Amino acid sequence: MAGIFGIVGSAASGEIFSAMREVSRQEAWYDTLTVALEKGGIGASGLAEPTLIQKAEQGKDVLLLYGELFPTSQQSEPARWLLDGLLREGKSFLEGVEGRFQAVFWKGSEETVTILTDRFATRPLYWTQCGETFGFASEIRTLLQNPAIPKRWNRAALVDFFTWGHYFHTHTLVDSVEVVPPGGFYTFSLRDGTFRKETYGTFLPKTSSPATLDAVVEKFHAAVERQSVATENLGISLSGGLDARSLLGMLPAEMLPGVTTVALGVPGSADHRLAAQLAHRAGTRHFNYELRTDFLQNYAQHQETMIRLTDGQYLSSSIVIPTLPFYQEKGIQTLLRGHAGELCHMSKAYAFSLDETDRRGFSQSSPSENRQRLENWAWNHLQAYMLQGVEGDLFAEMSRQECQEQARHSLHQALLQAGLETHHETAQTLWFLYLQQRIFREIPLSMRKFDAYVNVRLPILDTELVSALLALPTEQKMGETIQYRLLESYRNDFLQVRNVNTGTFLGAAPWRQKVASLQHRILAKLRFPGYQPYEKMGLWLRRELASRVSEILNSDQCLDRGIFHPDTIRQVQKSHMEGKNHTYLLLALMICELGMRHLEETPS
């Protein structure tokens, strides 16, 4: 997958490094750049664009960079700039670096190799230490080309995956492999085999005065400008929601005729209709891509592609996989996406969504009582509830009670890291938890699919913007306040286009939003054209994909692993076919099994 890779140390060999290079070059259009070392090698592989893969050298020191530093217009040689800064100031230099990147720095005079990520780790980077040998790669399967790496499945990580719907902390499916955290700066010494884990640029609870709404608007505009100026063949993933239209609304008028917007949706969907209205007002070149059920005919291929692109670490229906070549076909080289917009409106943040009653309830008692109330809220809200209605234990060697205790401990540790005991206002902990767990473990994997075809930029994941958002009073980042002020300031005409998520206009009274939401649900139940969801995965797993489910989950390969209880797997399938809803559990089981098979395709 696109990114850096390498192996260094006493057991590193040219044969292993060559295997890693071959596996990393997943797509025919990828370029690869490698540097041979006396004990191993380092490399980068990815999209064949001159600004994405760069090398800089100074004497015995070498730096390979994959990704971008912003603003791109000021960095004609980003790898050189980064190398010079690290040699001059060390890790502290990275405090002022903005970008979406990963890099490997070989310091020849000291025989150390350092791998580093951007402030949000938006490009996943995995590592492992096997004796006196250190390996790293942007995909786990590349890393596992070293046959010495133990390939034991991480049961603690699987408990988190089946509890929350994604992995927590830095764990992966493989027990001996971890992912580098946001702002990671990990150094391995070949001389003595020592390994040092450091981070930079950690977001901390604010003790100074809170940010203002106008400051957030200013930072938002500056972030979009940094990631869009002087960019040719720019595209935007547009929808009828708030975040993508906010990105579009920040672009300078002179750029818009050269911008391509793309909206995904079922035929006649509100997303298509509203995105087209926004594009018309902006004057962009616009395309609606229709998500049709004919993708089910090749579902096995699409699912296996998703597994290959994410190492089976991501819970996904795979419905966007057939859309990916469309961006290339329309000439898009750089794609803006509105991920992490939930930090602006945490009342619409999936399982993390707060309402005003919750928010106020976290500040009505003593600090210790508020912390306990928040932890209980998180336990009850953040679970994916995949095992609801399931009889028996899912895991072969762990009872349901043991799994819950382990998941609860994992959540507690995550809350502590998010500042549970340090925030003045307890509810602020959820913003930090969302940033440190969901954004870190979900968005980078979601972007892996797009990264294989186009260069993706995420303007909302900008250091200055996120810092301002985290410092903003909670009541101002619950609903549509920020987006309303953004569009009121820069694209007032976008306020005249309905929000697909509420069915009405930004700033509408709460009662009007409730009426519009009720109308949407009624029309969807009546199967009214344009009001149907992207997918009906639960129904498809029961009908068109039933044989696919059985083929994977009833195979000897799956049932004999000793990971899951065979009787529970059979019972879940039977129950779903009879009408109960186990959609996400079945998808998660299939993805885990296919992920294990994918990672087993390595030397033993």
C-alpha cells in the first residue's frame, strides 16, 4: 500500500527487503523508490506523482518521505526541508510541520532509523521488533514478509474490534504488530538494538482562555486554503451534508471552474440532488455517481479488494470499492474530503453524539461523579452492540463476562489518555477521545481505499484548526453553529440548499428539523424514490450474499481456528436468515476471517 517500508538489523536480508518491495507495489500505477543499507533497506511506494515520493540525502543521512507538507506551494523540496530541519533541531522541528505524511530517516553516522507520522497519523504505519531487527511498513502484509515475525492473532484487540466496531489504542489483528500513533517518532538503533518510542505535538486540555467562534472560522478557512492553493486537477467528494459543502464554500472563486465535484448516492437520492445544487451555485464540473445493486454480482471481488487495501482492519460493507476508479477517470489527482467534521458538531458524531441534556448532565455534580457519569455514558453509547441478541460466547477461550471486563478496562485507559481527570469540563473529554480513538483508528483506514487511486487531503485535520476546535466552549460545537457561521461568512448562498441529514435548512428551528427528520423516515419506509439508503446490507446478507456468508464462515478454515465458537457462528447465521439483525456482526466475522487469510499469505 502507498507509503514507506523497510527492515534493518542483524537479521535483515536483501531477500526479505525485496519481498517487501514487491508486496508494497500493489497497483500497476505505483512508483517505488528504495535505498539499500548495509543491514537491510528502506523504501517508499505509491502514486506516481513527483511530489508524493521524495528522497533527500546529506552525507550518510537519508530521508524518504511519502505524502505532503502544507502549504505545498512553499515546499518545492519537502524531503530536503524535513531532513535539514531534523538534523538541525531534532524532533522539536516537527512541532511546526503541517501535512499528511509518513517518513523514514536513516542517520548513518549513528546507525539509527527513525519512522515518523504526521500529527494525526492519517497514513497508517505499522511496526514490529523481532530480536535485533526492526521492520516497518504502511501495510501489515508487507511487514510480514519477514518469516521470523510471530503471526499470532491478538485476542485483546479482537475484543475491542467486536465491542466498539474498530480497534483501540495501537493494537492490530496481529499480536506482534502495532500501528504508530499520531505524531509518532520511533527510533531503532542498530548498534545496540534499543528502541525508543516518542511522540510530538500532542493535543492537551486547554488551561488558557477558550477559543472564539470567529477564530475557528478563520482557522477553517486558512486550513482549506493551505490544502487547495496552486493545486491542479482538484476534486471534492461532495454530498448534501455540511462538511463537504463547507470545504467547497472556502475555495476561492477563481479556482472553482477548474474543480471537479463528485457525489455518491442511490439513483434519485437527496445527496445527488442537493450536491448538484451546490455544484451549480459554485460553478464546478459536477458528476453524480450512482450506487446500484449490480455491484453485488462482483461482491466477492470488491470485498477482497477492501481487505487487501486495509489488511482486514476496517469494518466496511465495501460498497465504495467499485467507485474508486471513477475519480481517476474524471481526471482528479487530488481529492478533498470532509472527514473529522464531527469535531465541529458533536451532536452528529455517530456513537459519540451528545445532546444538550447529556452535556449539561456531565457538569452538575462533583468532578469524580461527573467522570463516572461520563465513563458510564461512553460504555453505553460507544459499543457497537454486535452481540445483542446473540446466545453463547463469541470467543472460544473467553466468556462474555471476561470480554466485557477487558473492553471496559480498554475504554477506561482510553478515557484517561483523553484527559478524563484533567478537563475542567468533563464533556470535553469526548472530543479528545473521538480524536484519539475513532479518528486515529477509522479515518486513516477509510482513506486507504481512496489513497490507492488519488492523493487525498483532509483539511479539517489541520493542527491549528483542531486546536481551536478543542478549545472552543462545548455549547458552540454541538450542532450547526460553526458551519452556519462559516457559510454565512463565505458562501451565504449555500445556506439556501437543504442539509440532507436534517431535511431542512441550516439554522432552522429545532421543531422544524424534527418534522423534516420524521418526514424523511416515513418516506424511506414507504420506499419513496430518493429516500432509500446507500445500502441494504442486512437484506443482502440474507438473500443475494447468503452463499458468500456461508462459504466464509462455515469453512473448516474459519471454524477450526480456535478464535470463535463454531456453535455461536452457526447460530448467528441461522438467526439472521430467520429475520433478526446481525448485519454488523456477520460483516465483522467475515472481515476478520478474510483478513487472517490475507495476512497468512506470507512466508512461514
